[in-house]
Amino acid sequence: MQEMYDKYHGRGLEIVAVNVDKDHGAAMDFLHDTRVTFPIVFDSTGKVAKEFKLETMPTSFVYSRDGRMITRNRGFRKEETDSLDYAISQLLVEGRKK
């Protein structure tokens, strides 16, 4: 996610991560050791995961500027990075045309 944010943030990409760890300290330890510059909100109650009916962690969503969900990715697989990159770049191009 950080690579995508670095690559596309200047063109309009926003990323908001939701951390659902019950152990806030463990999450902070991880973030201390990992360079993350996009916003992270903490939801130790799991309310957000329930609202979005998440079955897998991590799950990511890509939305268009007008709020349409474009894709939902369950888990993280490195081999899916290219298709995610393409979807984001196409949305950013479309956004510039409007």
C-alpha cells in the first residue's frame, strides 16, 4: 500500500487503513518499524470489519472519485499488484478528464 501511495498520492490517490488489532501496542510496534505515511485509524472493536462484512485481513477496496466501488481485494498477493496498479492508474486518468 505504501508503494501505491508513494506512486500515486500526488495524482490524487488517498489511502486510509483501518487497523482492527485488539492490542494497540502491538500495532504501534509494527507501525514504528514500518514506514507508513498514509492515515491509519484504529478500530479495536471490529465495528468497521463487521460493517463491511470482511472475511479476510487485509481486505482493500478501490473506489472511484464519485464513490463507486471498483474492486475489492481479499488478502494480499504480490501477483495481484499489477492489476491493482492498473486499476488505480486508470481511475486517476479518468478523474483528470472530468
